[in-house]
Amino acid sequence: MPTDSERYAFLPGAVESPTIVDGDGVHLITADGRRILDAAAGAIVGNVGWGRTSVAQAAAAAMKMGYVVPLWPTPSRLALHDELVDHWLPEGMSHVFFTSGGSESTDSAIRLARAYQVAKGRPDRWKVVGRHPSYHGMTLGTMAAASHLTRQKGYEPLLLPFPKVPWDDPEQVLKVIEQEDPGTIAGFIAEPITGAAGACLTASDEYWQTVTDICHEHDILLIADEVMTGYGRTGITWGHQHFPFEPDVIVGGKGLGGGYVPLGAVAATDEVAETLRGSGFMYFTFTGNDGACAAGLEVLQILRRESLVARAASMGAVLESRLRAELGDHPAVVEIRGKGLFWGIELRCSRDAVMMAALERDMWVYPAGSGPVADAVMVAPPFVVTEADIEQIVTRLRASIDQVHPG
Ligand SMILES: Cc1ncc(COP(=O)(O)O)c(C=O)c1O
């Protein structure tokens, strides 16, 4: 008799994983009744926490209608659009379209950069500059723009040769853009704080000022990939707002649907949208799915009603100080870094072994790292996390690392 994991997995030989039947705040409930402390909000998606019946109810009510083609407004689409423009997006960024997640959003932003340059009469501009390391999704376009060596391995012949700049060196950014010729560059895509590829690598203000200036100087579309860092995860609305980083396009996913629905959004400045007027920019069949939009609206309204972004900042400060106190001098820890409720712990031991040791202790942490960051785990719980939960997270993480790397 195959196990649930064997039955479900696409690939044979999958690692045994718990079957999850319910969620409650910061916990996932397994079929055999264990409560797993979800210290990474799933894949860093569950900002409002689990078991929110109001989200399910909002989605169910909207789904009764059925399907409507992407360009036609519906009440759910309009309400989510207005919520984003009125309460979340920066001034001057009132043009939004929806997708079904992060990869569709980043891939669309790459296409948007190209369409923008073509609309401006610059067909020679096609390259999108990415950073090393970085992750933007699993479509061929997003893989080409990113630098996550383990996830890209083997696909190289299918990927466009997009230029890469280091994540931290402003001089190199200028040099690479000069060498590549700005007249061939359509866009620059960047995670404000690097997620899965770098476990919260954070560049300097000087770096972001340089990126912003060079992109503005050459009219290179600057895309902020806020799929992980958006919607309050770093303790303020958008990750880029910590830095002198002024994007033309903001891309979000994960926290927008809160983990309840597949949902993403791409927002552009009024100038970008105006340039594309009449260009026939194409959407996806499920752009603006009504159930997803209604759920996303309720997720955003929960964040506002319960002041959860401010809570991500205050609980983030508690998490930071407890992580540093407990793990700052640990011989297996290279560095602890992050902002808000978005933390990376770079390790000198196997991240998968630490992740498994944490699961044995009924806790989920997110394995991360690629290129210069060989091993790391990320801690990014739902914003409803309490001080007692944080104590549990830090204690169990310490025990898991001790098990893998004693002394
Ligand atoms: C920064 C970033 N961009 C894009 C993506 C892709 O999002 P999705 O997995 O929803 O397609 C991710 C996913 O982890 C991400 O962290």
C-alpha cells in the first residue's frame, strides 16, 4: 500500500512528508493529529495565518458567478483593484493587472519591459538584467533573468543569455550595464531583499541608489520583485521602501492571496501604462479569477483591520533579538539577517538536515540558498505569531541545528 506521499508525488522516490488536513493560526494540523509550527508561513505566503474562514467565505461567494474574460470588470476585480490602488501601492502607480502567482507576475513584468521599449520605438532593447544570486520563478523567462544555480541546472540551452550583476557591488552594476550597452537593455529585475536564493541578503543604500540612477538615466524599466517581500512581510508595505530603490513596476504574489488562493499582481507607473496604450498587451485566461480576487481582498483587509503590518515590524524585532541571542555565536551559523518577519540564517551545515531535524520537532522552516550562500534556512512566520510562538521557534531551531552540527 503506497503512502500518501508516494501516491501524491509526481516523481518516484519522494521524501515522506506529513499529510496536512487543517490550519490554525501559526499551526498546520496533520492527518494523524500533530500540530506543526509553521515558522515559514508555508512558502512564505501565509501572512494572515491559517484557518481564516472569512477568506474562504469571500471566495465561495464570488465563485458562484463562474468565469468572465480577463478584460471585463467584475465586482471582485474592481474591489481588489481599488484596495490596492487606495491602500497599498505607491503614489503614481495606479495601473494593475492580476495573475495566478509569482512566476506569472515576474514573467509578465519581463514581457512588459520588452513591450515598453518596443512601444517607445527601441526594438534593439531586449535584455533584462538580473542579480546573482536571485530567484524570480520557474518559467523559462524568469529562470533566464534570475541566478539560482541549482534550480537552473540543466535547462541552460533553453534560457536567454540575460546579463547578471552581483547582488552587492554598485561599481559592477555600472560596469556590466556599460559593457552590455544600455541601448540593448529593456529592464532590470531585483528582489529588494533576496529570498530563497540568498536567504535575506541585503544590499546597501548606495547599491540601490546606483541601480535606480542608472535605470532612470537610460530609461531601463526597474522591476521590484516583491513576491516574497511585499504586503508587509518586512514590517513595512513593500521591501523596496527600506532603500533608495524607486521601481517603475512592482510585482507581487504569495502574501497577496495569503496562501489561500493562487494570486499575483503586476503594478506599473502611469507613465509605463500610458506608453503601452493600444499595444494589445496580452493577459492570461485566469487573470482576475473572481474567487482569487475576493479572497485576496479579504486577506488585505484582514491585514489592515488587525494592523498586521505593524505587528510584523514589532514581532520581527522580538524574533531578531531572540535569534541573535540564541544563535548569534553558534559555530554552525555564518550570519543572521533580515527585516520584519523575514529572516535568513546562513549555515555551515546541511540546510536539508536542519529542516528535517526541525520537522522531527514538529516545526517547518524554509530551506534556502544558492551560489555564494550554500546552506541556509528561512524563518518567516505568519504575522499573527506571538512571543510564546517565537520562543518555540527559536528553541526548536537551536535544538535542530545542535543535532546536525554539535559543538
Ligand atoms: C522573489 C520571488 N519571485 C518569484 C517567485 C515565484 O513565485 P511562484 O512560486 O508563486 O510562481 C518566488 C517564489 O518563491 C519568489 O520568492
